[in-house]
Amino acid sequence: MVVGFTVVDGGDTSESVASALALVAGQTGVGSLVNDISNGIAGVAVIAWLAGWLALVVEWMIAMARRRQDAPRVAPPVVGP
């Protein structure tokens, strides 16, 4: 949610040169200090999101490896002569 609120829009229209944070603060425009701050917050939020996502993937992989190791080993049946 932080990224969505602070990331500066792509600029496809004249109204989209600011983030939602800049619009709430009332300072829009390309050279706005609020846009620079907003971009910084968005960058930190993206890094935190990626780190969290990577940690979840690693945790999932570890859980899958543990589950596979905990499976009981069953010997094949003995066939008599």
C-alpha cells in the first residue's frame, strides 16, 4: 500500500505527474520536492516488499525440504525364492 500511495505515476496525462501523496499535500509538478520524497519512500517500500517476498519463498522452500525428509522410508517387499 505504501508503494501505491507514494509511487509517481508514469506521466501519460498532464494530471499524472505526481503521486497520491503529492496530490494530498497539494504539491504537484515535475520539480516538486514532495515528488522526490515520495519516490524515495516508494523505493524503500519496494525494497522491503521484495525482501519480504524473498524471505517467504525461502521459508516455503525450507518447509518443503523438511517435509520431504520427514517422510518415512519404506523398504521394498521381500520376495521369497
